Amino acid sequence: MPRIVSSFLRKNPDIVVSVAVHSPERVWSLVASGQCDVGLARPQAGFAAVDDELLMTTEAVCVLPRQHRLRSKRSIAAQDLRGEPMIAASPSAPHRSRFERILDEAKVEIKTVAEIQYSMQRCALVAQGQFEVWKTRMASLVDVAPPEGHGPARGFLVEYLTCNMADVVFTSGRFAAQSFARVIKPSHGTPVDIWWLYRVRSGEARFETAERRIHAGPGAMFLISLDQDFRGSITDYDGLVLGLPRQSFADVADQLDGVCNILLEGNLIELLADYLDRLETRITLMSSEELRQAGRATAQMIAACIQLSSDRLEQARGAIESVLFERARLYIESHLADFDLTPDRIAQQLRISRSALYRAFESVGGVAGYILRKRLRAAHAELVSSTGRQVQEIAYRHGFKLASDFTRAFRREFGVSPREMRERMRRRSTTG
């Protein structure tokens, strides 16, 4: 292909060539529907209206790591592969069934550790090791690790299809057991402002954020935000993962943030699950324009269906907010003297949204009011127990930059100025 394209461009320098690699089924569908005139693909059954001509034949090759025991053999027989971990083509590939027939006839069993659609990806997995390739692929989003006791000889099965539908990134596949963590650091640069929507068909998934923890089994659907720290694990996961860019869901962003890391339930969620399952069966047959239109429709469907019933939200909110309140309270008490102790800073340090923080402190008059009262009570305790420090020094020690601000706040809280309070306590002490 590179030689053909280079030759064509030399003869036609004013033409721009675009090379898109599709599955054989997709190529045959494009020709059958009249969307293109000629396609290059493997033979495919079920397209009687398409004329085909054999262009070339190739020999099968076995791709091996450099240190493999079979590396020196010029030809490899089925018996040589007995017990070997194998990275196979996808089940729909015609040569996959022929290869399996050869193994069956030779009564040879192998261990399939991965099923990958494209040969380039299969070669990369062999060269680097299955898990290392997956780890590298996911490194910009999450840190992944194999399950405890996992060794290279056991392989690492990952088979998935990803399709960018403009407003939604649709991924379907099977993923071996693994754990992962996302820790957002300032050095990471531009944030990854998307949600992951999971639709579990089989296996299990566990996720934990600062606010919530879930255990999802078959049939579950839930959202995770990549704008938050989280950790989790999956066990032999089979299902869907949809990437939802925040810009495509700006009108319902607060709603989606509110239901992150909660098992989604209800009739609308079941309707959404049915829709996504159906979409999966059609996605490889769509044209580019159809994918864009389906992406917009899918985004609208998700926005309409992902709703948590108000009763369930209220049931969950009490437990969530009590945990948030305690974490924030401990942080506040250990940083009361910091001048820049603000709600924004607390939310940032605890990796929670400001709205979640505000809700957790609603019953005590808000975050800022809580901080102010804690500072005033600490300053009051020191004021009446210590006569050696000036009022201004005490104010500064408890997070007040200006003594005048401290005096006004103190008078509103206790009805007298700091000096009057100190004098009152002196008189009481003298009288006693």
C-alpha cells in the first residue's frame, strides 16, 4: 500500500490521498451500498450483489518474541504451538476459523490470551507483551496494574472496538482483570474533561472516589468522572464504555456530576441499555456521516435517560454528605490559621465539587460561616486563657489578616469586642 500510494502521488501531485482502514465487513458494505467504487479486503460471504476478483494471495506467518523457543525455525507446524499463549485475530476473521481447523485436525490445544482485530496491533502485543501494551495505551488516562500474582505466561486478554462518534466515543469489548487509579496532578496540564459511562454485561467493577464507593455486577450502569481522583478494579469485564466529552453535555453537566459513582436505575436506564446494545450491532455498518448523526442522537438519549430518582438521591445524599462533612471538618481544623482557607481551596484539596461541599455544610450555615465560627471560637479560647498576647497577634494566629475584621466578626458572634471580653474575664477572675 505505501508503494502504491507513493507512485500515485508522484503521477498526480495535485491530488490529496486519504487512506482509511476499515474492517473487511465495512469495506464490503461500502461497496455494496454504492458509497465507494472499489474496495480492497479479504473475501466475505453475504454480498451477492458485489463483483469480486482475487487480487493476491499471501502466506501465513507466525510472529514471535525475539527470545522465543521457536524463533530459529523456518517453518512452524501446528504441533509446535501446543500449549503456547496465542494472540489471535478476531473471531469474525476468515483465517481465524481456518487456523482453528488446522489445530483441531492436529489435536493441538493453545491458550488464546487476546483477540485483536488488526494485525499491526497483534504484532505490537507480541513485541511488547500484552499487558505492557495495554498499560502504555491507558497511561494518559489511568495507571493500570495486573491482578496480584499475574505473570506474563498467563497472558492478558483484551478485545475491544472503539468508534469516535463526535459527541460520544463508543467502546465495546472484553477486558481481563486489572486494577487502576487516577490521581490528578497540576503537572498533568489540560484536564481530561470527560465522563465514562459503563454498561456491564458480565464480570464485576469496583470504583471508589473521595465521596462514593460502588460495586457493579452484570446489568449495572454507572458514570465515572475523569475530573476526579478515583481507584478501582474490574474482573473479567465484558460490556460497553462510552466516553462523554463535557462540551457535548454542557446543559446537563451538573446533573451528570451529581450521579457519578452511583448505580443508575429505573425504566429510562433500562431503555438506554437496550438502545446502546442495539447501537453496538449497527455501529460497524455506518458511514462517517451516519456515525456523527448517531453520536448526536446518542448524546441526547443519554442526557434524557440518566436521571436518578429524587427519592434515591435523597436516600444516598445523607450518607454521602456526612462523610464529606467529616473529611472537610478535619481539613479545616488543621488549617484554621491559613489566610487562604476558602471553600474553593477545600474542594480542590479534597478533590470534590464545590456544590457537593456546599451541600454538606448547608445544615451548619455554609462553609465560609463554619470556618469563621471555628476561628472565632479558637480565638475566644486563647483570648480568655492568655493575657500575654495582644489582640492583633491572636487575630493573626487564627487566620485574620486585619485586627479590625477580627473585632467586627468577634462582636457579631459574642456581642462584645475582644478587649471587652478579656476585661470581663479578668473581672470575673478577680471577683472569684
